[in-house]
Amino acid sequence: MKGFLGLFVRELLITKNRLPRFLVGLTVMPTLYMLAFGWGIGQQVTQQGMPYITFLVPGLIAMSTMRHSFSISMELNICRFYWRVFDHFQASPVGFGTIAAAEIAAASVRGCAAAVFIYLLGLVFGVSIGLSPALVAGVLLNCIVFGALGVIAAMLVRKHSDQSILANFIITPMSFLCGTVFSLDVMPDWARYVVRALPLTYSTRIIRNAAWERNVAMVDLLILVAFAACAVIVAWWAVGMSRQ
């Protein structure tokens, strides 16, 4: 437990020391989305029977929690390739599972901070979503999935520059294709089958249904739990493999 807390607090202190940059990253993109799509076209367009800006806010929660949780990969890459601190983590008596869990927990805190900001931003734009256990569960599971994927990505890349390639080919497509900014109903059948294999699709559906007090399908929650469990296990393995 001490090893976990030490690593977890370390990541939080790094975030605190970089708080201005973190806040800029937290606020700029969602605000631009709300201005451009919410106020810009959101007054004339509807999605799933609701004003577009109302449809957009839960999607932004899913998208932002994904991006900010996954961003732990950048910090881990700096630890590995520049500071060489991660080698000391692995050489310590702390187990690989503890290291992975601490990094995923720190990533989840970042993701949850993003969710809180989007919720408050929605209030500014006149969109108040309901808070429920299902919504909280969707956000937390989304953070765990992408925090773990961030750890995996950081452990598997061989040089720091490769990290941006992974983000461009994995995170960016999911940001737009998993129901965050438009309904999957408008996609062709073959595309819907593809995005159903992506975890953000289920996160977005859970968060949106919970936000508007619709029934959250238990199968969606179970699939997201399965994604989270698999990602955490692979992250544990990746931390151990990166030592070799």
C-alpha cells in the first residue's frame, strides 16, 4: 500500500506542478467544441430527438475523460526516456501490479477532473445533466480503461516520438467515431460493427443514457467492465515486460 500511495502521490504532485498547462489542456478543446458545435450549429440541429448541444455534453464527457486518462502515457514516456526514473520504480521492491495500479489511478483522477469540468461547462451553456450512480460508473470505468491503455502504450513504445503516432491512430479516431459528436444511427452497418469493438462506444452510450435518465443497458456496463479488467491485466504485464 505504501508503494502504491508513493507512486500515486508522485503523479498528483507532478500534475500540481504543471497545473497551468493541465488546466489549459482541460479547458480549451471542450470550450471550442461547445462554442463551435453547441452555439454555432447546435441551435438548428437535433440528435436523437434533443437539441444538439444537449446531445453533445455527455459525448464530450466521454471524449475528455478518455483523452486525459490516456495522457498518462506521455508522463510515463518522459520518466522512461528522459528522466530514467521508471527504471528505479521497476528495480524497487514494489510489484509491477502496484506500479500499474498507481499509474492507472493517477490517470483516472485526471479523467475525472475532465468530467467535472465538462459538467460545469455544460451548466454555463445552459445544459444541466442528471448525476446518477450509472453515470459515475461509466466515467470511472472509462478512465480506468484508457488509463490502463495509456500505461500499455507507454510501456510498449521504443522511443518517445512513437507516442504521438499511437495517439493519432487510436485516440483521435475514437474521439469522433464512437458516438461522441454524432449518433451512430447515421453510420453504415459495417461501420457500426467496427465501432462496437471500441470501448469508447460503450462509455459514451452509458454516460449519455445515464445523463438523460434513460435506461442503462446492463450489457453495456458488463462489456465496459470486461474492457477495464483486460486493460488492467495487460498493463500489469506490460510494466513487467518493459523491464526486459
